[in-house]
Amino acid sequence: MQYEEMMQQLTALTRRLETEQLSLEEATRLYTQGMELSAKCHRLLEEAVLSVQEIPVPASGNEGSE
């Protein structure tokens, strides 16, 4: 599952928890599911940041002017 899909699911879960009259059991299940999705999203973001940090940065623009 991709990040965007997980965020959509997390948003839907949050909306249900905030707006619906749920049993304690159902609310706990949805909360747990949301926390798992949140952790997965966080891991994906961390991986993305690390991969961006590994991209080499070109040297500043004085090359080739000598």
C-alpha cells in the first residue's frame, strides 16, 4: 500500500472516531488500526528523507569558467 492510500485510510478512521457513536471495542480496534497506519506512514516518510539526503549535491557554479 502506498503512502497516499494509507493517509486516506487514516483520515477515514479519524473521521469515524470523531463523528460516530462507536462501542468501546470498535473504537479501540479503529484506534489500534490508525496507530499502525500512522507508524507505517512515519517509516515511509523517514525512508524518503534518507533517500533524498543521499542525493549528491552538485558543487557550486564556478566549474568550467576557468
